[in-house]
Amino acid sequence: MALDEHKVAEGLKDLRTIYPTDEFSQDYMLRVQVPTLYNPKNVAGIPEGDQVDSTGLDALLMVIRRIISQLPMEYRDTKDEAMGWREQANPLRRLAMADLVSTDKDILQAAKYHALKAFYPGGSLEGKDLSFQALAEHKLMQETFWQLDPFLLFNPYTTFKLNGVWEVGTLKINDSLSEDSLITFKTGSLGEQIAKKFGTFMTDDGIVFTKQANLPTILRVQYDVSAADPKKFQDLRKIVVDMRRLERRPDGIWKFTEPGAALKTYRLIAEVCLSSSADASDTIRMYDAEGEVIPIPTTFPNHQREPLGKENARYMLYYCYGLKDIPGEESYSEILPPFDEEKADLLQNILDRTTTKSH
């Protein structure tokens, strides 16, 4: 039974069913529930060639849940046909909405196996890249997650000058706006570097065109630490981006917003330190919308405990549109004191007992 994909999907206790109209409870559980690490050798019926550990699956599951908790309910609507297709094509999307406490642990493990197989269908998982970055930026994630409007950095509509005449068209970069929404960063000001992506540009064949901001809810960043200029938590916990876009002036001419007129604040909600070894796991740390660390219980060993910005490291950073200023935010720390980890363990135990009694 454990490997029957249909029965596994039916066995997932869905937060949307448990809390059908309660957005607050859904969001809370998406943030605080932590998965048990994937262990394919404990799942009956998995072929030997598929009994491969993933260094990043559980971290990706947590990132997806953290991001969904920042989105309106419409982006998890089970009645939406497009949403249903995405969750069927990418079982990890469906798993992300599961109650990780009340769902049977064997069902959760089997669901993770089916989620991995969707990334690499038609063959064994042996030898496949199952790291966080490979899964997070896989074509399947582009098609079923990152192509959603809240994640697109660029507005798909553009103006371009052809034969001296301005036209309106649809922007396509590298055939995928979602792929181009991944921001790569190493040094300097992250906010300023993002802002430079908007404006007027010219193609190799001389066509002038514009790229304007889409005002995304979520930004995703690949950060490679520079030895000469390492950016730390205080540098990256909050960024301000000039999300320049075209607006129609009183004279009828479309022009970009003035510099500094479209400043938007984004706050770090998740960071994943990518492993440099196939034998080590990618580690994660998460933050609430105001920027404080979300305690992760010690039962989840892949918790990022080192400061952000360690030498030669690569991170995936996820930002959410947020408040401009929060009193006392300068004192926020990325490192939890031991007492807070103990509180996280206590909260996990309370959730386990409460959910077991309720369901």
C-alpha cells in the first residue's frame, strides 16, 4: 500500500481540509511544523536503485511551505483547476500542504519518494542530483511553482522600438520568466543590483526594449560569498529595491518611474546553505515576516546553525515583500540561544499531542 501513489495521496491529511477557511491556522502550521527526515530505506517496496538519500528534499519542502504561508489563499485553492494540475504534476506541491503531524509517518515517507520520482521519471534515482538547488531550480519547479505571478521578477509586458516606432509586446527571456527571476549575487548592494535589472536595454541586433518590475511577493537569490566582501546577516536580512516600472504621464507618453519613486522593502524569510559535498545535507534557517528566527526543533538535524556568509559558501535566499521599518529589528540575531531551541522542542511536542488528539 505504501507505494501506491493514489493511496499515498489519499492518505495525506491536508491542512486545507482540517482548517478549510482558517487562513491563520494554515499559515501557522505551514511555518512551525517540521518534517521527519526522508529515509528511503525505511519505506517498504522502494526499488534498490531508488533507495537514494536526498540532501535537499526536506529543506525544499520547508521552503515551499514557508513561501506558501506568505501568499493569499487563492494560491492554495483546491477548487482551482490549474492548481490541481500543478499538484498532480508535482506531488511535492501537494505534500507541502499536508499536516506533517497527523499524517501517518509511513505515508509521509512514501509521499516524499513519489515527489522525488516526479523530478526524474522513467528510471532509477541512483546517480541523480537530489540536492536542494537541483530540485529547487528543476524544470518541474519552474513549470509548477516559480511561474506563478508572485514569483516573477519582471512584468511580462514590454515596449520595444522597431524601425523607429515603439511597439508593445510580451517579454521572453531565456524562454522563461521564472528562470530569469532567479537573482545571482556575490558582492555590493543586493537591492541596488536587482534594481539595475529594470530599465531600457538594447539587443545584439540593435532593438531597444524595456524591462519593468512585476512587484513580486517573493524574491529568490543565489548568493555566493565573496572572500573580499562577505555579506552577513545584518547586510542581507532586509533589502530595499527600486522596483521601477512604466507609467503613463499626463502627456500620454509612457516612461519609467523616477529613481527612488518605487522603493519596496523585502525581508529574508528563508536561507539554505548549499552543501559542497554529496555526502552532506543542505541546511536551512527560517525567519518570520518581521525578520526574527523561527525556532526549529532539534529533531530536525539539518538546521543551519552557523552565521550567514561563511567563507566559500553558496546560499539560496528567499525574501518576502514586507514592512519598511520594525522597532528594534537591528537587535535581531540569526543564532538562537539554547533556550529557544528547547522551546522549539517543547512546541513540537505540544503540536504532536494536540494534533493526535484532534484527529
